[in-house]
Amino acid sequence: MKSNKLKMYDKAGLVLRIETVINDPTEFRVRRRKAGSQELQWQPLRKGVAWLWRYAEVSRSANRRYLEALVVVDDDSAARRFLDRVTKPAQLNGRAKRALQPLSPADQQLFRAALRGEHRLQGFRNKDLARQLYAKGTKDANERRRRCGRVTRLIQLLRAHGVVAKIPRTRRYRVTARGERLMSAAIKVKEVDLPKKISEAA
């Protein structure tokens, strides 16, 4: 993520080591007093030994999330059961939403956009998802509104199936644990399992 990195080392195939490297701490937040005030606010993390405790917290959390994501990829048995459920229509606030199509190109693109690493810390907004789904930007105001409306409907679709959840008092959304398992499994099935099965059958 920009100048910050998450590295994985495989020591002789026996020991897996995860390491977070923080070169730009301002990408992260820390609760500290606002200048000239006693009020605590979430502000950009600074460089300096005084903040090493926060560096450790951020790094530990990043390492944990990465390891949890690896577990999902390796053990997708629960996610495969979820795949059966989401291929049926669902409801959000009393409104019917279509079934997900986990192996379709459109839903695969949506899954990849939602799972991107930069969304792990603070979630994603409508425009973050739109940036991934539409490779080319547009200056047309009407087209921007159409894209915004379409992405809103896609987010509602994911919410209806329990794949993402709204972060309270914000316009951001986060991927749920269920969504992590489901979307990772769907991508793995299409990119790894199906080609392997087809190759074996040929």
C-alpha cells in the first residue's frame, strides 16, 4: 500500500514469517490530543520513538488480518456452503435483491474490488468501488451519477447477502468475515479449482 509493505517469508518451507514495514505512518491513525487542546481525536500517526507502541499495534493487526485471510484461502469448506445460499435471492430492508452469481465475470470483478487490500483499514466508499469497476474515468456528470447509482445497487446487493456491512455513522462499508470466506472461495474456485479439474479431465 503505497510506501508501506506487508512481506511474507517462507523459511525453508517450514516457517512462515509475516512482516509489516511502515515507511509512511501518516497512512494510519492514532488517538492523540489536538494541537492547543486537551481533546483526543483520531489523527495521522507521526514518526518518532514516542509512537512505537502504535507502530506495534498497527503491524500486529495487519499481520493478523493477513494470516486470517490465508486461512480462508486454504480452508474454504464453510465458504463453499455459503456459495449455495447466495445463489438464491435475498432481501435488504424489505426489498428483494437478485441472487449472486459467484462465477460470473461481473460478480468476480465486484468481489475483487471489495477485497482489495487498501480497504482493510477503513473500509470502502462508493467512489472507491467505482474506481475499481470502471477503469476509465469520465467527466460527464450524468455518467458519473449513473455509475454512482449502479455501484450503490451493487453494494446493496452485497449487503443483502451478508457479504459487506455498513460502518455505523459513516458512508463506508467493510467486508464481513462471511464475505471474506465467500468471495475468496469463489475466486479460488474459478481461478484454481476449475482450471485444474478441466486440465485433469482433458
